[in-house]
Amino acid sequence: MPQETFVTKVPRGTFQSLEASVARGPFEFRAVPHAVFSAKGDGVVATLYTSGKFVIQGADPQGFLARWTALDGKPSPPKSKKKSAAGGAAADAPLDLEPPVTGSDEAGKGDYFGPLVVAAVRADADGITRLEALGVRDSKTLTDARALRLGASLAEEFEHSVRRVDPNEYNRVYPTFPALNQYLAQLHGEVLGELAREGENVLVDQFERRGLVRAAVAEFGVRLTEVPRAERHAVVAAASIIARREFLLGLAELSEDFGVALHKGAGAPVDSVGVQLVREQGEEALHGAAKLHFKNTGKILSRV
């Protein structure tokens, strides 16, 4: 049967639900560079890249989409390199902000096990040049080993702030917010407020459009810029790496505490570890190891 390739664009906010949908099927998950996940089975290989590009290769990509996802099966239109004349400059144009600049990003938001981490980095003109020379980039494009090493170096050399919310605290505080974005905005406000001075530029990788982050930093008198893919600026890339390092350290610490190798992500391997954890240590173990509002909790408990 001839092989086909189907490509579509997936919004960042649906990454977790898409992975969870695919995880319900007969798929083997594997690590692929620059990918949120890659699943093989049911006659296809389906890979969701961190850019949001979802690539399905196999005999019947459309059948896969219909069976295992809620996507409409329409391919993405060719991507224009620039916005329309009314839209202004190129979508990923360099972010030319007057230094010093403080940038923030998070890690662990889509991971069932482990902490939620938000980090910020502040750098003047020389510091930004130094970060660019180090080749910092979005932490999702780095291996775990590279993120750990580079994150440690950045934390030693650059002014930064980190807010790590381990599962016990997360599960206590999260229900007091209407949704995750409200909690995230508060955390971004905390780390940014510790570093940025009044009148300085602050840059955040945009994750909401309701003005929650703007409200969270209003008292500091900073100049806030929120844009998608803000990791193309060195300070946000550095913040993403420091946040990723802290998440990985937190996940490793929890794995040691519970005596189980806790997995990243929210797919089928995570559910299997969760079942093992509950069978050996009881349901209460999830409170200290996982983010309970994820759908994984129900799937795990149904299998115990």
C-alpha cells in the first residue's frame, strides 16, 4: 500500500490533549529530536514537533486522525514567511528591546509528574551578547543532559529568579484558581518582579491573551512585551533553559523519593508508571508526585 504524508499545524494549547488522545491507542512512543512526542502504531508514525507541526506518515493518515484525534483532517496552508502588509513585519522578526531586558518562561506545564517551574533571567547589553555567544535557544530543542549542564552555567553567571512548585503545593493551590493560566500568570509575575526594575523591558513567551500577565506585573512599572516564540530572544531562551533544568532536577528528586523512575510528558508510559506507583504505595503517592487535575489520574486509578 502506498505511503502518504499528512502535515497540519496544532495550537500549542492543545499539545497535551492531543498526546493524551493518541496515548489511548495501540502506539509505541519514542524520543525524537525537537518533538513533543512521536508515536508508532496502527500503520502510521505520528510526530508532533515543538513548533506545532503534526506529521503523520503511513498508509492511511486520515483514518488515524479520525480514530485517535479530534482534528478535522485538513492540511495546513503553506506558511507565509511574512505577514500581510497590514500585519506588519515578519512573524519571527528579531525582538529589538532596549536593554536591560528581563525574560521569563516555564517548564513542566504539560508533564503529569514533577513540578511546575517558572524562571526569569535579566541581562544588560553585554549580558545579552554573552548569551547569544553561548548559543542559548529554546530548551525544548536541547537534550536533558545539555539543558542540565547549560542551565547550571547560566544560573551561575546571570541574574535569575526561579519559582518551583512541587506537586504537593501545586495540588493544594491549583484548585483555588479558575484555570492554569491564572496561576501561571501569578508565577511569572513573581519571578519578573524579583528582577526587573521600574521602566525596564520585560519579555514573556505569550501563553494567554486576557491580560493576566500584564495585571500580574502592573505594580512593578515595567514595559511588558508578550509575543509567541519569545525564546528567540536570548533572555527568554536562557530562562527556558534554567526552568527546564529545575524541572529535571525536581523530577529526579521525586523519582528518588518514591523509588520509581517518573517519566516526562503525559502519554501512555506515564500512565504505566502511575499504576505501578499506586499499586506499590497507594493513591496518596500521586498527590506528592503528580499534577492531579490531568486526565492521567482517572486513567491510572481505573487500572489499579
